[in-house]
Amino acid sequence: MPKKITPKKTVPKKISSHYTKSVKYLKQFVKIKDKKGNIYTGTIVKVDKKRVYLKVNSVKHAGKVHTSFIPFILPLVLFDLLAIVLLDTRRGWLF
């Protein structure tokens, strides 16, 4: 009698890619874009298997930018993210 093979549960490639980027960019200043077109700017403070926690500086939603002077932590679901970009916070010389 052949053995019954059960498929392994795998994390979708997109989620694992965002997870590894999020862990790599922990405590870094980033810009994150989600599927709805919202753009979040802030610092990643925590990452788990399903969410990235962002200390938000500003949110661009429907063409309007919302800036908070009181930073808050926003949990973002990794599945809904399109891109995570590391922002350079060093001041460079303009030539």
C-alpha cells in the first residue's frame, strides 16, 4: 500500500520576500507601498510572520499626505504590501 503524501504548508514567496526585507530593514527608515496605493513612511520597529510594525511619520492616501507629529505604530499585513524601500537618511553633499 503506497504512503499517502501530504503537501507541506509553504509561505507564499511574496510574503516571505517581504518578511526577509522587513527583518533586514529593522530599525531603518523606510517607505512602504501597499496594494491600495497607500504609501507609508517611517521606521520598522518590529516584524513577525504576518505583520510589519511601522512607527509612522507620514501616510500618503488618495493623493493626500497626512503627517503626524505624535508618532504612532501601525501594524501592516505583509500580504497586502507591494514594495518596501530603504530610504537614505544620511545628508550628502550637493555638487
